[in-house]
Amino acid sequence: MFSQCNITDSCSTSTDFSMREITGRWVSREGAPAIRIYRNISRKKGGIRLCLTYNNPQVVCDCTVYNVFGLHYIELYERITITYDREQEILHLSAFGEYVRQEN
């Protein structure tokens, strides 16, 4: 379930991406919870949110995605960093592993 790569490895993905690039639905190849990244339009200035859905659809964690000095992360019991590989369309969450964009 956990990826061998991390942010300091050469195999890790990039932290230089726009938050709007990663919006959409993502699924894990490794069995981690599915995620949905969306723009929060209920607030005046918006913001990007990440929604984790576990196997039970009633268990949903909705978190704000923070961008501090180019580092993207969420706070869910601990800081979970987010990186993205544009070429392969792979999103990496440090605690959950790699995700691919869900086909519609």
C-alpha cells in the first residue's frame, strides 16, 4: 500500500504544479481510499479540497489542500504531502501511495 518513493528520492514526482491541474477523481492501484480533489466554491475566495472515501461510502474525510512555499499537503492526523507527475498522470500522497486519474 505504501510507495517506495518519497519526496527526496529521484523517483519521486514534482511539487511544481498548479492546484487546478490535480482536480478530479483519483483511484489507487494499491487499494488505498479513493480521492476526489475539487474547488470549493462555497467560500468567497474558493480553495482546493481533497475528499478521501474509504470502502464504506459513509466514511468520508474532507480536508483543505494547503500550498506553503510550493509544498502541497493536507492535514489528516499528520501532514500528508502531495506530489504530481504530469507526464504519467500520477498523483502521490505520502501516506497512501500512488493514484491515477479515474476514467469517466
